[in-house]
Amino acid sequence: MTIEFNLPTNITLLRIALIPLLTAVFYLPWEYSNLVCTLIFILAGFTDWLDGYLARKLQMETPFGAFLDPVADKLMVACVLVLVVQQQASPYLAIPAAVIIGREITIASLREWMAELGQRATVKVSQLAKWKTSAQMVSIGMLLFRDDLFGIPVNAIGYGLLYIAAILTLWSMINYLNAALAVITEK
């Protein structure tokens, strides 16, 4: 099997390359580092949409791209959650972050196992998981920015959305596990 580096795959690789850049900017002793980190995170989110759109539109979908895209997403989310938890050290932030990261590892492993059983479609991305991702990405962006904006408590809203994302995370994980269990018990 050959690995094809096309435009969508290169955009996905750019998203991975943004992780160390975001991390470096995060630790800069600069008053605008939180704003720049948030912009980098938004850019990464845009590349997530763009690589998928281009792969479908230009018919450049590849097995490597299909593998790499969710890996890039999970790497970005896990790294940024670790940064935010380290900066705002609190069990109230660490617990939902651990739930989200733990779910990502569990579902990635479950998908790999289901693929080995020839049942990958059993654990394909659900609408609930898309809602979870939306809440998660907005919350992470807000937690990165963390400053009030026009009197709006951005960080507090980010906390609330992270809890919503963690609840949706658990709910979607239970759905995936139940779907996999149904396949396993049939065999």
C-alpha cells in the first residue's frame, strides 16, 4: 500500500504542524498569546473542514487521509486540553478534559477493533458525536481565549460548554459501546 500525499492530506498534516506552533505561542510571555492561540485553533478547525471538503469535491479521498484526519483532530484536542488544564489547574476543568481525552482513546481503539472484525460501519461517526465535537471545539476555543469580551465571561461559558461536551462525550461513547456490544454478542 502506498501513502498518497495530495492536497487534502497535506492540509491535514498542516493541522498537525499547528500543534507545536500553538504550544509555543501558548507559553510566550506576550499579552496577545491567548488571542493568537485561539486564532491558530480556529485555523486548525477550518483546515479540518477544508481537507474533508476538498477530498470529497476533488475526489481525492484516500485510506491514509481517512486515517490521518481523525488522528490530527484527536491530537489537537488532547494537546490543547492539556495546555488549558495546566494553565487553569482545577479539578473542575481536569475532570471533563480527562473524560473527553479518555473517550477519544476508547473510541479510537473500539473503531480499530471493529475494523478488524469487519464491522467498522458499526461505530461510524454519529450525529450526536458531531454535536459533541461542536460543543467541544467552541469550548476549547473559549478556554484558550479566556478573557472577557465586551463584558461576556468567555472563560465561564467555555467551562459550561466543556461540561456539555463531556456529557455528550459520555452519551456518544455509551451509544458506540452498545452498538459494538450488539455486534459482538451476535457472533
